[in-house]
Amino acid sequence: MASTPHLRRPEAGRVRREWDTVGENDLRLDRETAKRSIDALNAELSGLYLLFNQVRKHGWLVEGAESNDVGDFLEDAADRLSGITDDFAIRVHALGGVPVCGPMGIRQHAPIHIEPAHHYDVRSSLERDLDGYATLAVRMREHVERVEERGDETTGELLREHLKTLEEDAHALERFLADDTLVRR
């Protein structure tokens, strides 16, 4: 039986850079500075992947009087989270690293936990989303400080730019969770 390309084992190809290593970079940042930035970005990526999946799930399952507004927000928020992951992964590669991917790498770095697969009420779901955003924002602020004190202002600027997006989405979630919305039964 002939082997088809999509069924080949992943390790069959030539490895260009091993996971969790730092190679040379064209940005001319020293290896230790690049490693600290890569570690920070991979931690952010891990949390973003988990939050993206949780927010997307909540958008699919939202029900109730405000489901259109909440669902539209969650869909847009998931798209923003996806865009952030792309920007961070591209920066990791530019710094000479390999962006985190797959369950093992994500679990190694993630600051938040994977939500059980259940279907939750909207208020509980949004509260967990808000907690995820807050956890990532706190960590991102720490990473901004860490990479900038090592001299990687560009990664710091990228983190700051996306921190603002996380904070704006967290604020929107807070508004959805206000007492006069998402009526309780």
C-alpha cells in the first residue's frame, strides 16, 4: 500500500530547529535576550490558544435574550485572539525560536486551565472568560517589563499593543456581566 503524505509520521522530515531551543536571529539580539522574549511570548501564546478555544466555544453555545449581542462579541473577540497569536508566533520565529503548538507545549506554558467540555450558562461562561482575560493581562504586563529590561523594546511594544486589546475586551465582558444584563431566572 502506497504511503500518502498526510499519513506520514511527523518526524519523517528534516528538523530545522528543535522545540524549546533558540537559534540565531536576524534581529541581532543576543541569544539570552531572545530566549527570554521567546519564553514570554510562548507563555502568552499558550494562554491565548486556550482562551481562544474557550471564547469560541462560548460563542457557539450562547443562548438567551442577548445571545445575538453576546455571540457577535465573542465571535469578534475570538478573531482578535487569533490575530494576536499570529503576531506573537511570527515574532517568536523572528527571534530564533519555535512558536508553542500542540497540547504538550501549550500545557508546558499556559497560565490558565482548560475548561471542562460542558455547556455552561452564559453568565458563568463570561465570568470564566473575564477571568482568563484578566490572568493573561496580568501576565502580559509582567512580560512587557521583563523583555524591555533585557533590551527587547520591539517585543515589549508588540505585547503592549495586544495588552490594550485584551483590556478592551475584558471591559466589554464586564459590561455584559453588569447587574442589569443577562437576566437571571
